[in-house]
Amino acid sequence: MTEHDLCNLDDIADGGSAGFTVAGTHVLAVRRGERVYTYVNSCPHVGTPLDMWPGRFLTKDGAHILCATHGALFNIEDGDCIAGPCVGRGLTPIEAIVRNEAVKILL
């Protein structure tokens, strides 16, 4: 695995989400304070991107990741699908590290 720069921590609003492409991989990122959760931006149901609008991955209340295509809901902390057509499956995690206000991922 290789470490890649994703963004600065402040590029993602606290409680918000953003999308990136790094080394050919589409990445979704959700920030909770100093922690960033990152996953491959692909629904496990049929492989479509989760965001209908760029970088918008969360439910209105910000409690879950939402697949805009199928309405599936995923836990932010572990990527597990808790509602929708892919219950029992989950998002593909990407290890993220926050160092000196920079977010890095391992691919």
C-alpha cells in the first residue's frame, strides 16, 4: 500500500462529506471532528457512485451515508449497510490518517 495525499482537514466541513479521485480510485470522505472516514465511492448493490451531486454523501441529518441511486443507508463509522437493497454488505474502507492537518489515505 502507498500513502497518498487526499486533502487538508479543513477542506471537509466538520460533520460534512466530500468526494475525491486519487490514483484512479473514487473516494468518499466524511469528517467527524479530527477523524476522517474514507471509503471507495461505489455502492455494493450495483457499483454506482453514491453521490448524485458531487461530494454530497450524507442524509439530511448527517447521521448516515446515503446511496442517492437506491436509498441504501450506511454507518459512517464502519460502512455497514443498515437499510436498502444491500443490507448485510458494506462499503469498501480505505485507511485514512490525519497528520499535521493533512488527510492521507493508503491505497
